[in-house]
Amino acid sequence: NIDYDEELGTVVARGKVEIVQGQRTLLADAVSYNQKTDTVSASGNVVLHEPTGEVVFAEYVELNDQLKNGVIKRIRILLEDESRFAANSAVRKDGSKTRMKRAVFSPCKLCEEDLDAPPLWQLKAERIVHDQESREIRYRDVFLEMWGYPIAYSPYLAHPDPSVDRK
């Protein structure tokens, strides 16, 4: 179902919506496009396929600049090597820098028998910045957790992202 409001300059699509912009593909239950502000808002089963191979899952996104930048709520990111991020909210700038609040990173796969079980280890932080251009992940107020239990704390931590062999 597609509705167009000429006066407001908005297009609203509902159903299984798919938008392709360059090499990015956005899938959602409902998408609204504001032509005046060049902003796309999507909600409900949001999936954004990035040209880098990562897949972003979210509850709600508001994107601009050809789906490169914006605000994302309840974000989960699956990287190419199957590492994972999850966060309450995120802001993407410059098409390559994702700043996440109250976030988790883990390269561990989830247990197939108990998907609710914590991974073998994860880094849980107040803030995580994934800079794809410099290929680095930076943390603030971070805990290392093993089997769901906090083991170590650091006010700051950084490491190369999974696309780097060694650094």
C-alpha cells in the first residue's frame, strides 16, 4: 500500500517494502520518505544490507544521505565474519562511523541449543564506536564478560575490527 501526500511531500509505503539506493537495500514493514528533507524513516522488521556485507537489523531507523547516515533504535549488526553488535541506539555518520550507546560486541556464535544463553565472551560498554574507515572498534566504560559474568573493567579499550588480519 502506497500513499502520497503532495502538499507535505511525503510518500508512505506499508507491507513488505524494499528500497534500493545504490548498493544499499532497506527492507521494512513501513517506510516513509520525506522529499523536502530527503529523509527515510522505516519501522517494523527493519533490515539494511550494506555494501560492505554487514547486515543491520533494527526496530526503527531514520536515514538520510542515500541511506548512509542517520539514527537507529534497537540495533543489531551482523558483520561479514559473523561477529555481532547490539545496542539500544546508534547514530551513523559519514557512512562509515557508527556510534552505539549501551552496546555489546562479541565474535562468538550463539549456542544453537539455547539462543538466550550468553556467548562465551563479550565486551559490554556504555559506548562503542565502530569506524569502518580506520577499521577500528573503540569502547568507553567497558566490561569483559565470560559466560555472562563480568571479569574485567576498563575505562577505555580499542582493537581492530574483524576485517583486519592483524595490527
